[in-house]
Amino acid sequence: MNAPWLWVIGIGDDGLEGLSALSRGLIDRAEAIAGGHRHLSMLTADERPRIPWTSPLSNSIDQLLSWRGRPVAILASGDPMCYGIGVTLRDRLWAIGLDPQTEMIIQPVPSAFSWACSRLGWASHEVETLSCCGRDPHLINLFLYPGAKILLLSADERSPAQVAEILARRQVSATMTILEHLGGTQERIYPWQTGVSVSKLHSIAIEVLPGFPGYSRLPGLPDSAYLHDGQLTKQQVRACTLSALAPRPGELLWDVGAGNGSIAIEWLRSDSRNRAIAIEHHPQRLSNIAANAAQLGVPNLVVQAGPAPISLAGLPTPDVVFIGGGLTVPDVFESCWQALPPGGRLVTNGVTVETEQRILQLQQLHGGSLTRIAIQQAAPVGKFLGWKALAPITQWSVLKAC
């Protein structure tokens, strides 16, 4: 194929009239048109074949790919590479071995975020941006800190009430502004109030007021941030463990014996591109993991219910493995080690004598570093303060040889 055949055209709220001559020319030359119903309805008298987005979207993309080699115009909102169809198509083309840069042309117009920043006087590089379209609105919990400016692409007219409920549950003092049809003739900007009728096409601007403490994005959240049954990696040990795991953007973590999910959750909080699977079999802890993940802004944490090593079968290949529980269970380490690719990292913590013995055996076989973590905290001793020691932790960290 000598020329791109997928022509992804961003359209603003001003419709086809706001397009450049190049974008309009691409639409005119296309043999078929793809897009959502709102965009396709702009071409009322056009009789060319149409490919509407359906659920699941993958079915529409399969139909789209059957046109490969013939020009297809794809109509999209704003910037197709900003939480848009351009990203979805890029990933699909990569997955089937095609180069998106030789298959697609992308013609963006200002995104909803760009329009919102211009209307609010916000600097775009100082704003947190996220989308609720096909995503859990609890993602907003990751971005709540004093003075935070957040722009949110709403899924539909129910989104403002859902976001307001999340903010109220966290007792966050914040302003919420609704921005409808930015750049179009129906543009409207107004403060959110319960019961107000909202257009389906809108964004939400949130500004967190001073006084809300929030949580750091660095590892080592206070233990009180978690719902737990006592099976929780303690704050200081957690910080040391995340340092040893050394998360890098886009990596996948297996948290084996996840307890109440704190390691996997703080792994995900370190970068929005990170992925994690929490493996746990205890019913109450499984419930706690889901609640903690939503409360701390990472509802995309995947929870795998069941005991290891049985529940590890068929999981995506990890970049990093943390064994927080079950190291002495037969075949748990072996299954994790086999799944880990060359260059992958494994970290485990031991508290009991039996686990420590197992760690020492494995370290002799595979190398890696051993660290002893001993934490003492001040506690009342009569009228005075004394040091109370937590159970010491033996930590093993190892890199699988390439």
C-alpha cells in the first residue's frame, strides 16, 4: 500500500462548516464514511456506504479493516488522538502488524480540553485531564489534591451527578463548572447545581479548593487510607517495597497474595499508564481491594479471584511480580518465575521464619539482593514514649537474567 487509506477527520461543535479545505476534501474523496451517529447525521444527503460505531466497537473496526486499500473518512470529535478513535485505531493496527503512520492520516481540530482551557484561562500544562467515556468516574480520585484543576470528558448527562457524589463522599471542597458545546453556536458555561438539566455533549471543569489534604502520588500512603482486615503491608514497608519494584510507565505488575491490594494500588497510582493484576482468594479481601481501588483512583485494577498458583494460569505476561503472600505454597514461586520474561523483576517480603528460609534458598539459586527492613514507632509507655518495633521484614529482590 503506497498511501494512507484511513482518513481520520476531527470535527468541532461548529460541524462541517468549521473544517479546513484539506479535511473537507478528504471527506469528499472518500469511498465510505465511518463514525458515530451524531457525526454521520451531518452528511444527510450522502449515499456513500457508512460504517457506524456499534457496541462492541471491535465489530465496527473489523468492518472498517475490510476496506483496507480504499479511502475511508472517519469522522471524530475534536482531536482524535486525545481519548479518541485515533488511539483505538492505532492500537488495533499495531496489534495486527500494520504501521499506523503508513495507514492513517489524522486531521485534528482543537480538543474539548483546549477549548475549556481557553474559556477558563487555565494553562493546559497545569491541568489534569481524563475521560469518563467508557471509564469508571472514580478515576478522578487519583487527581484530588489542594488546588488541582481537572478537566473531565463526560460520558453523558449523568456524569456531573456521579462526579459530584464522588467528591461529596471524599468530603472535597471544589467548584464544578459545566462547559457545553464549546466552539459552537450552542456554547454554554455555567456552575453545576443538583437538578440542572445538562446537555449530553459537555465537559466538566473541577477546581479543588485549599483545605482538602489529598494523598501523595508517591508510595507509602497512610494505613488509614485503606479498608483492611489487618492483612496490609504497612506504610513504611510499602514505600520500601514499591522502591524495590521500581515501577516504569506502562508495565504490568502481578501482585500475588494481594491481601487488601495496597501494593498493586500504589503501583497504579505511580503512573496512569501502569497496569496491575491483584491475585487474592479471600472473599472479604477481594471486596476490600475493589473498594480501595475505587477510593484511591485506580478502578482499573484487575482483580483475579482464586488461590495461587492455580489462578495464575492464562494471565497476561507480567513485567514485574510481587509475592506478598504464599511464597511457601508449593509451585507459587515456580509459576511466577516461569511467567516472568527475561529482564523481568521479582520482589517478595517475608515475615515468618519459614518464609525467610524459603527466601534464602531461592536467593542462593537465583541471586538478587537481600534487605532487612526493621521499623520502630513511638508509642506510649506509661507517661512516657518508647519505641515499639514492628515485625522485621526480609525482602528479596531479583532480576531474571536475559
